[in-house]
Amino acid sequence: MIKEMYREIILERYKNPVNAGVVEDADVVVKDYNPTCGDVVEIQIKFNNGVVKDIKFQGHGCAISQASTDILIDSVKNKKIGDVIRITSEEFLKTLGIELSPLRLKCALLGLKILKTAVYSYLGAGGEI
Amino acid sequence: MLNVEKIREDFPILKRKINNRQLIFLDSASTSQKPNQVIESIKNYYEMHNANPHRSIYQLCDEATQLYEDARKKVAKFINAKPEEIVFVRNTNEAMNLIMHSFALPKLHNPSEIIVSIMEHHANIVPWQLVRKNNGTKLNFIDLNEDGTLNLEQLNNSINRNTKIVSLTHVSNVLGTVNPVKEISKIVHENGSLFIVDGAQSVPHMTIDVHDIGCDFLAFSGHKMLAPMNIGVLYGRKEVLEEMEPFMVGGDMIKEVTTEGVIWNDIPWKFEAGTPNVEGAVGLSAAIDYLEKIGMENVREHEKELTQYALEKLSEVEDVQIYGPTNPEVKGGVVAFNVKGVHSHDVAYILNDFGIAVRSGHHCAMPLMKRLGIQSCARASFYIYNTKEEIDALIEGLEKVKMVFKL
């Protein structure tokens, strides 16, 4: 189980995330925590014509929370807002391709939770879809 | 010396397998496991004596009352206090809230000051932040020395005529630091301030005498000392308790209620509203019997030996950073550490694969984490049932962690 969870891609993205950083002119910035683990993730997004134009994250925490956020961001870049909203937890977990215990699910889904919050708060503030 | 093998037989949960491995429980600072003697005492209470205490005159009620009040006497004797100075609460956290509501909020106002330390558990920080917010009082944090001990010089310099409360942990739940509470008590009382001791990590592990320490309050939790969850104790010096207003109000804590008003019950019942946790008190009583049979000096010696051993072994592992004092004489059975480049939750998760239970995260001590320059750490903590072989298994597990993370 351990070997399956800490797959090469998880370790690689934890140590060297490709989507870490700051979006200078972000339309929306959302930060959230996973209190059991102490994971912290902040996602910053710039939209353009209803599409995710630029998206980055910063944070700290366990390998699962950080790597899964990094991988999530890969999958939503240049995607339409409508498609981002429709990503389900099940789908995303399939993309991750790792087996997780209930406690670790929270780590793996922290990024998705923040992404959704960010998109909805953008739309709530009058952002175009 | 303890007969650990014999002690282990009293704890059914230690026979459990986790991921096909024998459970190695190194998280007693979070909560301890329970011996048969405690489990049986609760079962016996429900099978033989259950009734709502203090309320009726039939025999069962009399027995339940007796058991509950006997437990109070036993706790009192255990820490050398008077029974009326023992208030049953849910846990240390609730005890701190009781002091906040019944003492600090009504009595402290700007320019009053409260002193705590940077190594405190949130239970001994957040209530005083609330007093600061509501009453405009000041809250000062005493820092650490480089070796993880408390900076007493700073305490001496910070305490002043406005300081009304000094509230410190006896043993840090992260660093393991044993603070010299007797010495501090003198400093605090010479200044005319009140001294609160958070005993959550000390009462289960060493001989405690509230008169010897000289503190005004001592708070601790039953579940960290073999008893069930949700039974805790606030010791308060009689003179101080008598001056305090009730915490929660309602049933069982009054002498008389008329439509016009109310006369509070005497201490300690004045602070215990509603039906009490009798099974918890009964379990705590059995837990104290168990600990006293072993002897608190022996408990402390055993843990000192384990701590010394763990520190030696951990310091030999490359890429492991240890936090807190390295001298077991001033350290409880708590060893906090990090594996370089690996988050503590990943460490704990991989150790779990080998049946090893350690705590990870910020340990409800976020200001301390910040002071140490870390976000989290792993923690192994020991009790009467732990062995050196279990520490060896921990070390082996850490090598596996390093393998998984390719360190």
C-alpha cells in the first residue's frame, strides 16, 4: 500500500512541483487548510474569456497534499470554467491513480476543494463563464 | 524497576495487529491505553451501582454517590490536595476554560497582564487570548533557551505588578521539557500573582504534590493516565475556588433556587453542573490504584530510561532532527523529531504500515512550531507499557521512511 501511494510521480512532484509559484495579476486567491495534517495550500488563478489562463499554487504539508495539487493544476490549465466545475472527486482520484485511506483522502482532495472554492468565488463576484 | 511484560498483559489493545504487525503504541501523550482493571471497574459500575448521584436516597444512588465522591478523595490524595479542592471536569482544556470564565474574565481588566510560554498547548493560550480580546488585558509569551528549556531570566524580567496570572505547562507536550514549577511558583507568588500549572503531561508520569509545587491551580486529564476520556481534574486552592463564580449553571450546583434568585452550592460542587461523569470518575479511581501500585517514581524512572534510549538511537539516524532538551533529567517521555525533507504526516503514515503509532502535525502548539521554524513534527511518547524493542522498531521504521522518500 505504501509503495502504491508514494508512487514515483507523487514523490517527484512533492520534491519538484512544476506549478508552484505566484500569479501576479490573479483574479482570485483562495487558501485553505487541512487541520488534521496541517497542510496548507493557496491557489491563485487568472481567468480570460471563461478559461483558466494562468494558475499556480503555494503551500506546505504532506507529500500527498502538495503533489496532488500540483497534478490537479496540470489538468485544469486552459480549461473552460464550466469544465473545471464539473471535475468530481472520483474522477480526480482516478487521475491520481493512488489508493488512499479515509484520512489521507482529505490530503489528496484539499487542492480540488480550494480550486472549486476559487472558481465559485470568482463567479460569485461576477466573473464571466 | 517495572515488570513491563506483566504490565502489558493488562492492556488488551496491545495484542492488536495493525497491518499484520503487532501494534506498537508510541502516542500516550495524546491518550494512554487502558488496562483491564480500569475497563472492568466501569463495567462493574454499570452492572452493579449505576444511578444518578447526589439526588435520591435509595441504595443505588447512595452507592453511586459514594463511588463518585470516593474517586474525588482518591484524586485529592494522589496530588496531596483536599477533596473540596478537586473539581471534576471533562479534560485539561475544560479546566482552563473554567479558570477563564470563573476567574480571569470577571476579575482581570486593563492594565492586567497574563504570562504564558511559547511552548504551551493551545488549551493554555487561546483562553487567555479571549480574555485579552474581551477585557483588554496583555498577554506575554516567555521564550525558550537554545536547549529547549524555559527562559527563566525572561520570566523574571517580564513579571510585574500588573501580572495577575502566570500559566505554564509542567511538561511540554512537544519538547518534553520539564519546567521547574516549584521554583517558578516562588517567583510568581513573591509577585502576588496567581500560578496555574498545566499538568496534562506531568500528572500521569511523575509524583505530583500541589503543596510542594505551591501552585494555585493544576489541571489534568484522566485519559492520559489510563482512565477513560472525558474525565479530567481541576485542582484549585480552596481560598481561590471559594472566591470564584460558577462556570456552568443549572442542576446539582445549587443549594436553593427561588423565582427571585439562587444560592450556589459549596465548592467543589458549585463548579459541577448537571449529571456528572460517574463512570469516568470510577475509571479514574481505578487508574490511580493501578499507577500507585506500580509507584509513580518507578513510572518516571522507566520513562527516563526509554527517553534516554530513544534519544541515543534517534541521534544515530542520519537526516533526523530532534527537538527539545536532550537531557532526560529535564525531559518527560516525549521525543519530537523530523526526517529531513519528509512531512511528519508522511513519516507517521509510513510508520503505520509497520503497526507503529506516532503523532504527527502541529500538536496543538502552533506558536511553538513557528518558534522552532517548522510546520510540523512527528512525536514518539512513552508510558509504562513501552519497551526498548519498540523503540528499535521505530528506528527501523524510520529507515523505511527514508527508503520510500529515497533519502
